Amino acid sequence: MGAIVKELQRDVLTPTVSVTNLLLKAKVIASKLKLDDMLAWIESELNGYDSTEKDLPAYRIVSGQLRALNPVRGWQTIIIEDKKVHELVSKKGVIQPIGEVENLVKEGKVDGSYYLPLGPEARNTIAKAIDFETEINFFTQHSELKGIIDGVRNAVLSWSLKLEDMGIVGHDLDFTEEDKEKASSPQVQYTINNIENFSGTIGNATNTNSTFVANISAEKVLGLVEQIRKFAPDIELPENKKRELDSNLQELEKTVKTDPKSSKIGKLLKATREILINAAGNIAAHGAIALIDKLI
């Protein structure tokens, strides 16, 4: 056996070598060089990521569609007209171990589609938003899953090239103390590009007949109502709009307390924002709008 880092590079460039095997060899190297961050990434790839989808590498975010099962017509795409919400629900993090992803890609068809199950909370949220109780899944394409495999392969190659640039190639399965010292330097540290706090992207849903804002805590909405009421005396609005604003805030407060998961909350927040836009140029109104934007 020669320089293990160079062997790893050759393996990366050999399509028949699985990404799982690449990671196992990379694990040996990272372990001997005592690179804890790299080891943590490798373990996540081999064993799967946290179920909340937090801090996933960017290459593990795939594009797709939400589809609901119609008993008569089969799987139907959920139509989302709101552009902002559409962008949120058209992407999902893939947390499965890389070995499972490889098997799916190997066994599937190039022009085929795959579905990723939603958690119970996300499924119930979307079913409520479309007002139809049924099975709901996230569908993606073969090319999206293959992109995950390519992302891991590229990350391993980039890391190994950094090691080689620093003169760290190993001999058989051994590294010198100088190698270990070099490997811990900032020049050779390799950071996987993560998407922080990606959880909840499937939590927002809408269709042509509803507006829904999910995963907003009752505490945050009630705090928003309180803040807007503090701003209210300084917000310049016609009397009829002031009454409308006050009525909206009362209804919002009531709805959050009685049914915190209601789709009505999203509608009331947007309606309140529209009222405040009428006070354009007013600093207090801008402050209130900014608070709403943080939630929706």
C-alpha cells in the first residue's frame, strides 16, 4: 500500500468505487490525523443526519414537488400560487445515510421519480392547508439524488487535495507527527458548505383557496400584536383603517389563543400588513411591517 491520500484520490476518480467506500477510507485518514470536524461529517454521511434536517450540507437539499394522493386520479401536484411559499415547499433536505441514497440511485430509473416521506406534523399541516385529509409526499427526480452522491464525492476529493497541497499523503496507513500538526492548521481545514436551520421548509403550504403560515408559535404572534399596539398611536392612518387595524389585531389575538394552528392566522397577518402599507413613509408603520415580515 502506498500513500493513502493519493489512493483516496484515485478511488474518487473511479466511478465503480462507491461513495460509501470512499467515506470509509476518508474516515481512516481523518481519524489518524485527529480531524474531529471531518470525522463528524463523515459519520453523518454514513449514518444519516439529524431528523430535524438542521445544518445539512447544501448538496443534500433537493428540489421537487409536494403531491397529494387523490383516491380517483392518483398522485396530484399541490398547486401553490404564492411565490414565497412555493420556494419554501419546493425544496427538502435528504437526511438518509449515503448508502441508502446510493442504492436508490442504483436501482432506480434515470427518468424516474422518488418520494421522500414527510413527518406527521408537516403532513398534517399541509393536509389542513389544502383542506383534504390524504397521504402527502415530497417527490424528487433521479438527477437530484445523484447530485447528493456527486456532492459527497467532490467534497472528499477537495479535502484530499488540500491534504496533498500541505504535503500530507501518508505512508501505508501511517502519518507522521508533523503530518498531524499540519493537518490541524487553518490552511488545511475543509469546511462543508452547510445550510443552517433548514428544518421546517415543508411546514408552509397553500393552495388557490387558502393562505397558511405554519410553525409560528402563539407566543410570537401575541408578542407581535402587543408590539403593533404600542406602535399604533404613532401610525398615521385614516380613521376607518385604524378601526380595521384594531379589529384585525383583536381577531388575531383571539384566533391564536383559541386555535393556534388555524390557517386564519396567516390571512390576518397579511391583512394587517396591507393596512399598514397605507401608512407608507411612517416610521412606526415600517417598524410594524418589519415585525410581521419576520413571521411570514
